[in-house]
Amino acid sequence: MNRILAPVCSALLVVPLLTCCTGAAPGSATAPSCSSAERLGLLAQSVPSSSYIPCITRLATGWHTDELVVRNGATDFDLVSDRAKDHPVHVAFRSHCDLPRSAPVPPRTVGGRTYLTLDTISPRVVGTLYDVFPGGCVTYRFNFQRGPHIALMADLQSSVGLVTRVDLGRSLRRRLAMELP
């Protein structure tokens, strides 16, 4: 009985939080911060196999999140910079991802791997950054003007963090006496 009630109670607690006053346009939700255990619980349920859950650590000046969509098997949201307004970074959280022509770069997680694919570097830097870990993958599809792309990539990587499922589970247990599925 408790296993059935936990997801229902979680949804009842979390869904209203998705539309709280976060600076988003009415009807759109923003990606959760890494300290928002209740909202992260919803993302964790979207990809139940994942050992990590993406979240916002700190947004650099001029950045905001937009268009959070959480569904069974996937979560998506956009990161928008005032220096690249017409080209938001699309963040996708899935149970797995394909890594075409990807080069390994220093990992952003313990036990994970990070890869980079560049489609073009002139006149714009267009590509995908991948965080791959047991049971999950986060992709960051970017399209930046050449020159400012270096600072924008640094902002992107410092804005999105990854919380372990174990740590999130502890936090939900402590705060709400709830278990992640």
C-alpha cells in the first residue's frame, strides 16, 4: 500500500510546485534547483533507472530556464542566455543516448562519462554535450556564436548539476518520509 501511495502523494506535492513563482511565464515551469528535493523527485520518477538527476546549481547572470516538460521516460527543458536568446540550450534527460562521433572530455560526475560532439565550429559553434552514467544520460544541445561560445559553454556547465538518486532519496525520506520508486 505504501509503495502505491508514495508516487501519488509525490505528484500531489510536486505538481503545484512546478508552477510556483519562479519568474516563468504563466503556464510554463522552470527546471528545479539542486536543493529542491520535492521537484527533483518528479524528474527522478521520469527516468527511474537513472543514478543521477539533472538540476540547476546556479544560473549565471543573464540565464534562465524555460519549458520544463516531465513525462514517462523523459524530461526536457531549455536554458536561455541573454547573449544567445534565439538559440536556447535544449537539455534532455533520458535512460540512454546515442553518442555519434563523440569525443570524451573530463567527466562531470563520479562514475560517469562526459562526451562532446561538434557539428560545426564556423560561423557558429553547434553541438551536443553528453553526461552518461548508469541508467541515464543528459544531453545539452547548443548553438552559440563563435567567440562568446567559450564563456557560454562555461556558464552552461556550471549551471547544470547532477544529484545522485541515493542523495535525493535520503533527502525525500528525511523531509517527507517518502521513498523514490
